[in-house]
Amino acid sequence: MTVFETERLIVRNWTEEPGDLTRIFEIYSLREVTRWLGASPDLPLTDPGRAAGVVQRWHARHADHGGRYGAWAIQRRDTAQVVGTVLLKPLPGADGSTPTSDIEVGWHLHPDSHGYGFATEAARGAVEREFVHGTPEIYAVVSPGNNASIAVTQRLGMKPIGRRTDWYGGEELETFVLPHPE
């Protein structure tokens, strides 16, 4: 199911189809990707058979949101290749699990898709989609040292507000905010 589209991308739900599961494993088995995603006992993926569980967890986590939030596949229009994930969701609080009213946009791309502007384009589409709901501001949280993601926040026009420990179990993260355009 398509969630939204941009000029070059189709953002859609991840599925349990073999192609999607293979790509999830390809992305989330790479230390180059997972080192920026915080402490998770599930990452990096070491068994391709666990990719279906990732999709199931994402769907379950956002099932009560009526499609408004999720972790979605970013697919190129021209080649149909899935390049990564864009997410839009309530940030988990300092306990690491209780959702807050703060909304996060994020992205995880396979390294073979870096440098083409896909993260910025998908994140911009997610942000525009969320602002339609009247959300006053959207956050991005980035592990210190992840300069590529920090560059995406800058291209989105997000403003740095320093390192914060409000979310994800108190992990110290570079925090950026984009206020609703007036």
C-alpha cells in the first residue's frame, strides 16, 4: 500500500514479500547502518529469517495509528529498488517505550543509495504529510557523529537544539526541530 509519493520515490508499507525481506536483511544486517540506531538487542540482523519479525513489529507498533505513523519502505520510481526506510512516529520517552506527543521523522538507507538525496526527499514528504494534521513541530534525533544524517536535517531546514536525553531511554542524541510552517 502506497503511503505517499514524491517526484522520484514511492513510500509504501513494508511487506513480507521475499524481495522486501531480502532488502530489510541487506539494510539492517550492516553495521554501517545499525551503529547509528542505538542500543537494540535485535540489531544488526544476523539471520535473514528474522526480517519478517522486523516487519511484523513495525506493523504492530503502528497498528493503532490508522496509517498516520509508521516505518515505511522508500522505493525508487525508476528502478523499483527499495533504498531504505523512512519513519514518522511518536518519540518513545525516557523509559524507552512510552510514546510521547513529540513526533519524529527518521531515515535508514542502504549505503548503495547514499548521496542521491533519497533520505531528504522521503523525509520531506513525511514531514509535509504530518504537518497537514496540524502537528506544531517535528523532531529528528541523531546519534552524535552521524554527519550524513545531520546533513539531511540541515537540508530539511531543521534547527539544531543541542543534545537531549528526553527520548529513547535517556540516550544522548543530537536533536533537531522543524516548526510547522505558518
